[in-house]
Amino acid sequence: MSERCAVIGVGQTHHKAKRDDISIAGLVREAAKAALEDAELTWADIDAVVIGKAPDMFEGNMMPEIYLAPALGAVGKPMIRVHTAGSVGGSTSIVAAHLIRSGAHKRVLTVAYEKQSDSDAMWALSVPQPFAAPLLAGAGGYFAPHIRAYMRRSGAPDHIGRMVAVKDRQNAMRNPYAHLHLADISMEMVEESMMLWDPLRYLEACPSSDGAAAMVLAAEDSISGRYPPAWVHGMAMRSEPTMFAGRDQVNPQAGRDCAADVYAQAGVTDPRKDFDVAEVYVPFSWYEPMWLENLGFCDLGDGWKLTESGATAFDGDIPWNTSGGVLSSNPIGASGMLRFLEVAMQVRGQAGEHQVDGARLALGQAYGGGSQFFSMWVVGSEKP
Amino acid sequence: MTETAHEPVTTLATPIRLDFDFTPGVAQSRFLKGLAKATFMGQRCSVCGKVYVPSRGSCPTDGVPTTDDVELPNTGVVTTYCVVNVPFAGQSIEIPYICAQILLDGANISFMGLLQEIPTDQIRMGMRVEAVWVDEAELTPSLSSVRYFRPTGEPDAEYDTYKEYL
Amino acid sequence: MADNEVLHADHRLEYPYSRSTGPVIGAFLTGLLDGRLLGVEGSNGSVIVPPTEYDPITSEDTGEMVEVGPGGVVETWAFVAHPRPKHPLDRPFAWALIKLDGATTSLLHVVEVDSADGITTGDRVTVRFRLPGERIGAMSDIECFVPESGGEGR
Amino acid sequence: MSPARTIRPVSVASFAQARNVRRDDEHNEVEMLMPVVAEVFGNISITKDDVDFICSGSTDYLIGGPFSFVMALDAVGVWPPRSESHVEMDGAWALYEAWTLLQEGEIDAALVYAFGRSSLGDLNEILALQLDPYYEAPLWPDPTSLAALQAQALIDAGKATEADFAAIASRSRKSALENPNAQVAIDIAPEVLLEDPYVVTPLRRHALPPITDAVAAVVLAAGDKAIEWAGRRGRKPVWITGMDHRMETHSLGARDLTVSPSTAKAAEMAGVGGGPVDVAEIHAPFASQEVIVAEALGLGGDTTINPSGGPLAANGVMSAGLIRIGEAAEAIATGRARRAVAHATSGPCLQQNLVCVLEGEA
């Protein structure tokens, strides 16, 4: 009963710390119009709209699909708003793809965004609530102890995180849309940057960005666009409880299960070999080796060795985060979709300077909350 | 048609203030009221037997109400930690300081706490710690009743004893 | 404190949001500083007020800014005898959708009337701006609309 | 026009809700949800392990803090990890998402839940934040005022009178006497209600929905599970035969507020006109809005509207739409209807509308 689904158009904004030139509607339209142009379609061609973002408190605009409906061509159409924390950009893409696969619609526009400079990311993510613990750590303070746990478990040397920080920023130099363009990034520069949440330095953490991402998804009989379609070979979401006894936050079961599910759908047995490129949600540098293991690209404890060997570099055998990743652009609600979008660009051959030659099958991953929500998809240049 | 004597408006201030009545619910109230008496009150799941502190009223893995109250001691283990070096809004502690995941003895889940009375470069995973409470007159139903945790001086716990609770 | 008593606390959610307007909303708000009301050309010859970057029905990009008002017609109304603290006026008023002269769509704002008998659909109203020195480039620069007859009610 | 495609029959296998109340003073969201989730599974003797997908609907603004759906998940106990999603919308749209997945044929059962405590903050201020953040929200128009603009337009168009609003309110709250979960249930004649003062002219107090704390849950099932699980209660399955939802523009000044083209379109796509409608559960929070929705759904005089009491008897923000689907399904399952329509709405003045058609077996 399930229809084939493909990405036929992608669009994104130029991501910046503050897009002070544009309204919220203007921001989402910049991405959506680019995706429509890429698909060679107009607003009227779209059957439904699926929008995603992280907490509404970023912009102080409750259930923003209500305000944004006319800005996104949704008048007279179905519109859905997804919110699954940091994984939302990925989940939004998946909900949109289900609308195609179920046969409900032929062409769906999906958009994710965050205009976090309207307020302050640190505030909006952890609004102080009564009786809660006094604010102890801030955003990175939640993840830094888990990074330390990973280092302890794997015996990874200190410089691995710095390598990832440099690699992803070098990749961002190839991506005109990336927020950070640090031409002189180096291991020394990362090491000399401020230690924020020991063991995490300033340049090992993601920026706070305004930005939006959009894709047009289509059924097999409705393909159009400037580039060949990126076919969806597998997609899945997994959640586990935020806090529970014995929870493994370094290598969460939900991530492993989610990966196993999409790999089975896509016929992937050896991710490192089967994928040509992967775009994975790495907001802090150490999450690359952690997710390498979680996603089964290597054995447990060996993630850092893969990074160290250069395998995940742009010219490595399995490039990770060719767009520059979350470390180079982080409009939170859109960050997951940017991962999904980048791999679609790769298998469509439209990634320009950050194109991996001959990319045919790729993995996009997003996670959210305290690593308890995962969404992933596998896209390929061949029909599944 | 848009000539104007004014600088064009490019930003708009829209302050938003909403007031709520907040309740943490039955189970968390019990935990918070325990703090006002300088005790850690946890709850045990009747299905899996795990002890949650604080408990939000349900076992997150079994989805059943937790009703079995358990009073926990003031002592525990640092399972993992980070040293905070970044100033941010709402922060009231002088940097750098240690933010630790603390597993109370008898609990099956760790929570985040401030660690003091030790230089930031001497903290270790597995360190034994105890809660230091505020003066009795200052005790309130809030985590602010825990001034901080400090090392007890006991030998470190073996990694294997807490590795599931990082 | 009884053992079964549940705790409560006041919780205030507060932030001074600062929004970038983009060119179209920015032009409208700049117009308010000048004491002018602006719309924007939408699809099929329409004039959208307040102006947005997109047509509210077709979603197509909008065109040139055009001046509208200062008078208009009440399309529908709702009378508030007891304003809420955050309402634009602290005395009785009516919310109204007002189709300004030259506009195709209606603007949501308030009309100063002291009773429900003072307003009817089809009434002509005109804008009352705040004094130039009090304007900040926001919707509140429009203090309210008043009946064109002068607001004495009927 | 009928639905353009064949759809997979999916049943509303179980429905549960907490008693709708003005204020649950005691529990947090997890504590409110747990008994309802237990009941929705218990009704048909299944556990969380029997559902393949979970989807919820809620909004952070009711509690005034981000990520309220994250903790709510603890009421289910998603371990081992589950395929799970969340919409920041009424639970009716969470049900739509789950229904979409079930259409693909790869899963057979899903849990949908919704929760919202409107009592914690000032709903009149909170809902203003749904409006255009540049032009409208800064004026803080409250939902009652916006509904009154719509009601006045309806009166001006000669489509309804204040007496009609009172009749709807009177009928709703009288029907609620039969619903143990309803919040406002009373038998008062419309003539008496018309003596109520205006809150915002032309809406009198009785035309407004109550403020409600509510949670609700539904289990959807397809294929053999639908039949088997219904059979465990001696029931026949209640099938969803069509579902659709549509959005309108946000600009109130660009809409004809006296009609609901989005409801009409959704009704057409869901196939409402394909047979007689015995019961319609309409999510029209203000009495005046029921007039508009009933017309858009094309209902005739034979349809019983809101036998549960509807949103005028209990209006849990984020759950009231899901509850309409649950109540409509119960009406069929208990033999009070053979074919029913459920409706959910979102946004000011009925901006977004969902329509679900349910049928029992003869």
C-alpha cells in the first residue's frame, strides 16, 4: 500500500547569528521559495504543508502554523506542525514523507526553522520554572558529563574533539549557506578557545543561528525539478524516556534501534561501506565519535579511531557532515532538516563545492532532547 | 511613495509576560517537601523495583504510578561531571565550578548537583560525596535547600558499581 | 505542611522579544511614525492592509506599498465593556475589522465607543494616531479609530 | 467529489478521557495521563507493547515552559524505545498523523493521546500569542473578542441570532447531563440564558466555552487487531472511513468569517456527504461557531449534534478535538449511531478544521 517518495526540491536560508533583515515569515519563505524553484513548482502545485520547529518560546509565537499558513502557500490545504525537540527537523521531514507514502498526497512542502535571535536560545530552552534546581550548567553542561563518560569508556585521547571541530568548520567553507565560515580554523585555534564546559571548548560547540530549511517531497508519478530525485529508502523515529535507571546516554538504545530500523528498510548491512556520505547531528564535537559507534559505523569504543584516521573527513572513505554540520550552523528547529536535506543534495549531485563525487546512498540523522529522540532517513539516487 | 523623515523601522519590541500557577504534582511535591526537612525522598517502582529520586510520579520505563516512598541517605557517588567555565544569564555561582551527576546510595538514577570544597582539577568520577544542607531556618521545598555536595574522603567507588548510571 | 498537600507556586514567563521586521512590515511601521497608513499590492489588484510580504490567499510575493485610509468602514465589531489589562484601551471600546479606504482586506484594531449602541457594521471610522513624539514604530502608534462623525455615538 | 483513493480501514479501538474539570489542582501532566493511558489499554486488554506507534498533541504555552510533551511520555513508559512523534496541535491532528502511518499498511496499531491544562495561566492572554506577532499579538486580542467579531458578522449576514446561540448553549449543556465526563451540565432554557450579561457583545456568557483541564487517549487499530480488540468488549469495530483537514488564511480581514470553506473542503474530502449522519461531534468552542461548522458539514435536521455536550460543556484546549473523535466513536460503538462525523478546530475563528467520518458495521 506504501507509495515511493522522493525529494525533488531543496532550499535553505543563509544562516546567521541574527537575520535582522527579515521577518519570521520572510525567513521561512526564503527557504520554501528556493525549494519550490528547485522543484520547478509553484505554491499552487503543493498539496499539503508540514512545518516543524523547536519550542514556540524562541519566537513567542504559539503554534506558528496558524500565523504562517498564508506565508507558506497552505491556504485551502492540510497543514501539520511537528515538535519533537532537537530531532524535529528530521521528524518533520518524516511526517511529510508519510503523507506521500500513505497515498494521501502527491507533493508536500516541508519546512523547519528557528528565529532564535528574537529571544535567547539559552533562555528559551530552559525557562526557569518553580521548584526546579537552580540553573547549574547551561546547555553544554548537560552534554559535557556524557562526553566525559564517553572518553572514559573508550579511552579516547583529548585531541579527537578538536579534530572534529576543525574538520566540520573546514567543510563549512565549501557551503555558502553555513553560518560559520572560519577560514583560519586549526587545531591550535580550537585548543586556545575558551574552555566552556570542561572538557568542552568554545570552538567545539555549535553556534546559535537564525535559519530555515525546506524540501519538496513527491510521489513517484509527480517527479519534477532541476536535479534527479533523491529517493527515500528508509526512515524511522525512536524515543526513549528522558531519565531512567540505567539509561545509557553515551550510546542510547533508541539511536541504535532507529539505525537498525532504517538500515533494514534500506538493505544496509555495513553502514561504513554502504553509505557514500552521512550527515549526522553533532552539536558538540565529541558527538561524532559517539554517534559513529551508536550508528554502527564501527565497533564499540572505536569511533574516535575512525575520526582520527581521517575516514570521516571530506576526502575520507565515509565523509561525515560535508555541509559543515550543526557545528557550523544551528537554527535548532531546522538543524535536523538540514541534515536530511544535505544528504538529499548529495545523492542528487547538487551540493556544489561540498559534493562528494558519485554519492549514491546517504544517511541523515537527527537527535533531540537529552539524546532520547531520534529520527533518521536513508536517501539514494536509485529507486528503492 | 515611502519617503519618510524617519529612519526606517527594522526592529519591533514585543515584550511578552504571562503568569501561571505552577504545580509540580503529587510525587514531586513529596520530594520537595522532603528537601524542606533536609531529606531526599525517592520512590520505588512496583514493577521494576528501581528507586527514582526525584520521582515525577511514574516509572518512566513501565509507565505505572510509583507509590512506594523511600527515604535515601545524604551520601552518594559522582558518576560523571563537567567543570563550568562559562558565564550565562541566571547563574549565581562563581566560575569555574563543578557540576556533577550524583547517584545517591540506594537510588537507581543520578541527578545534577553542585560540587564544592574541592579544587576543580581534583574531582574524579567515582568520588564519594555528601549533601551539605542550608541552615535549618533557610530550608525550603526546593533544591536550593541543598547548598552543595562535598567529598566525604571515603575511597572512590569502583567504576563497575556506577557505570550503569552515568 | 500536610503530607498529602501539593505544592503550588507563581510562575512568570517573561521575555522582551525583539523582532526584525523585514522590509514590508518595517515600511508599515515607519509609515505609522509619519502618521500614514500603508498597504501593499497583492494578487489580482488587491491592496493588503496591514501589508505582508505575501498575499494572504495566494501566498505570492506582494508588490508596491500604497497609502490607504485614514478613514474606512467597519466590517464587523465586538464591544468590550470591561477591557482586559493588556487591551489597547483602558476604557470601553470595540474591536473591529476596518476596511480602510483603498484597501481590499480589513485591519484588526479598536474603535473608541462607550457602548455597543455606538457602533454598527458599515459605520465610517477614521484613525487617531498618538502624538508624533509618542510614536515608537509599532501598532500602538494607532491609539484607536474613532467614528468619523466625531465619536459622539448615536 | 468522493475521496480520490481507497483507504485502509482503521478503527477507533478504544477511547478514554479523564473527567473534564475546571481545574485539576493536584496532578502534573504525567499523573493526569497515567490513569487515562491505563484505561485506554485496559478497555481492550492490551498493553503498550501491543501498539506500534505513539503520537501525542499538546502545547508548551499552557504550562508556560518548553518541552512539556517530553515528560508526558513518562506516562506511557516508552521502554524499550518506541516509534513516537508529537504535534504541537490538538490531539485530533496527532490521530491524523497516526492514521496516515496506518494507511501505509506496515503497522497495525497506534496510541494517540492529548493533554492540556488551561487552568494554569490566563487562556485569554495565552491564545493571543497564536496571532500575527507583529500586527495583532501586540494588541492582545482575546479569543472571545475574536469570536464575537465572527458572531456579529453572522448576525449582520442574517445567518443567526443571539437566540440561536442560546439555543445551542442550552442544548449542549442539557446533553452533557448524560455525559459523566462533562464539566458544565445543566438544564436551562434558552430564554433564561438570554438574560446573561454580555462578555463581549454580541456574545453572552453562555456562548463561551468553559476553561477546562483535560486529557484523553485513543487506540487506533487496523486489520485483524481491529476486529479482535472490539470483540473483547463484545463490540464491532468502529471504522474511520474518511479523514481530512484544511487550513485557511490567518488574516481575519481577508476571510468571510460567516463561512468555513476549510471545513467544507475537509468534509468533501472525508466523504461526509456519502451517507446520513446520525451524530456529529463538533468542536466549535463558541456557540456561534457551531452554526458555521454545521452548515459547512452540510448537516441536515436528522443529525444529533454534540450528544456529549461538546466544547460548551468541556473545552480542554489541545484535547477537545481528539475527544470529539472518541465521543463519535463511542456513539457508534454503543449503538446510538451508525454513522457519525467528528470535527476539530484550531486557530482564531475556526481557521483550521479537521473532519473525520466514522461508521459502524450493520
